Amino acid sequence: MQLSDAERLKFRLLAEGLTLSPAARSRLDEIRGSRKLTPADYPSTTGVILRLDDNVWVNAPIAEHNQNFVRAPRNVLDVAPDGFVLRGGDLESPASVWLPPLYHDQDLSTGRPANHFVFTHGDRVRLSPIRGCAMRCTFCNIPYEDPYGTKPVDSMIEALERAFADPLQPAQHILISGGTPIPRDVPFLQQVYERVLLAFPGRHVDIMMAPVDGLFDLPRLKELGLHELSVNIELFNRSVARELMPQKHRQGLARYLAFIAEAARVLGPGRVRSMLMVGLEPPEDTLAGVREILQAGGIPVLSPFRPDPATPLRDVPPLCAEAYEEMFLRATEMAADAGAELGPSCAPCTHNTLTLVRPGHADATPRYPLPTLV
């Protein structure tokens, strides 16, 4: 598979990060005003979202949020006569910059900030019903920054409505994710799923969550119109999983694979994803995980590890661009052999994954309007 300059630049950006030239920063400051350049609400979203040639979407980390590894990147966003250009060593591509929505700086009717509940990335709004998490994975900032608690459902609905109505960057679909619930809050999270699915019947709604006991009524979710379900294995190597995500390790890999298989049977082909983190275990183990997810009927998603300064893994560097490229090529071939492709299926949602929207990809013809870019 021959990769274009833009496609190779994506892997460089994920590995090394991005610098903005003074001219590019000045131009973006004029356009965005007082709004933040990036939501930076989660380790994998701490960068500037760019769209390069060939429909390449990438979340490029910047030093403002990742001084722990973005130090002297060769990748520079600069101003061009007709917009922006990205230069990375011997590679170059025209670039467009995604703009954060206006609601990110607004309060709800209750006075609470909308971002206590939702963030938009690309064309998708992410809803977090639970603050904190019942699990403590050392690569995730949530358990280290947020105490555990649930959030009011009515405010969640209002926040989603704000995201869809945003005049600058309206969201197009929903991902419900966030922290894992403790057992007593399983009914609460079930209520959230039902309320959101019923409140937005014309929208694609995805759920991302661990297979918690009693949480998922798959036939009911299918009846309510659930679009896709993501059940993330994250780390396939059992020794690494035991060390870095002990609660998920105790749930057991067999349980995850069995649930993926059952969810794929109930929801249908291509509607169940599972993410593997790239860079915290040997690559052969990650590829073994890709193989197992495919055999279970799931869609693999490869997410490059990005060390968050708030976590114990803050000093673990990401892999190099060449390692990301090789992982993408090998996993893509495995998926093709199984009659599948790497997820996610939405092009803007590939911004923080090792996925490229190539001819034949599910979103090669976009299913949603293109986000606002400059």
C-alpha cells in the first residue's frame, strides 16, 4: 500500500506533535477569538484537529497540553496564500483547521458549564454521564482529576441540544462514554441511554462502555435505535493489562470477546467496535488483539497512546511515526482479509486513531455534513 504525503504526515503528527508558526497562531487567534484552540478534555484529544489532503483527519498534539513529549516537532502549521499548509520535514500538505463550537464557552440554564457534560470533536458530540470512574487505568486522566459522581439527566439533554444547535460547529451524532459506573449506578446509566435514544430519534447514537454486569439490554438498545457499540479491550497483553488497568484485567479478556461476539450477533455486522491502545504493549500483542476482535465479529480501532501529564504514565513517550505506520498497514491487511476495515467508520472521528479514509472506506462518501474548517 502506497501512502500519500498527507497520510504519512498523520503518523508523524501523532508521534511527535505540532508547532504553530507565529503567522498561523496569529491567524487562528483572529478567527477563534477567546475560545480555546482545542477541547483537551481527554488524553487523545489534546491537539489541534486538522484535515489534510486525501481526507486525512488528525488530532495533532501541541506543547500547551503535552509539554511532556511535544518538545521540538518537525511538523509546522503555517499560513499559505489560500489557507494553511502543514510541513513536516520532507512532507507537505494543504491543511484546514477545525474550529471548536461556540457552546464550549457557554453555561446551561442551570448555570453549569455545558462542558461539564459534553464536548464536540469533529462532527461528534461526546456525552459523559458519570464524573470520575469506578476503574483506575493508569493511562487515563479521568480517575486522577475527577472525583466520582453522576450528573443530572435533564442537563445532559439540554447540553446535547446546545451541541446540535451550535451556530458555528453543530454536532451531527452522539457518543455516550465517560467513566465506568459503580454497581449501584448501573440503573442510572441505563436510564441515560434510554433518555438520549428517545430524545434524539433522528441522530446516530453510539455507546462506549465496559461490559458491566447488568448494564446492557442489547435487544432493547437495538429497538431504541442504537447505532454502534464500542467495548474497548485497550490492552491485549495480560501482564501489561494487569499492571496498567487492574480492574479491567480482572473482568477478563474472555468476557470482553464473548460480549463483543454477542453484541455483534444482536446488533448486526459492523456495529460493534473495540479499541486497542498502540504503544503500551508489544506490537505483536496488539495485532493478536486485532485478530481476536475480528474473529469475534467486531471492528478493531487502533488508538495511539498519548501520555497525559496528569497520569502516572506521563513520561512514557509515544511510538515513532514508522511504528504507527507499520501497525496501520499490518492491521489494515488483517481487517481486509476478514472482509472488514479499521474503525471508526466516520471520517472526522478518525482524527485520534490510526485509521485512514481511503477509497472504499465506509465514510469515503461522508454520511454527515462536513464540519466547519478554516
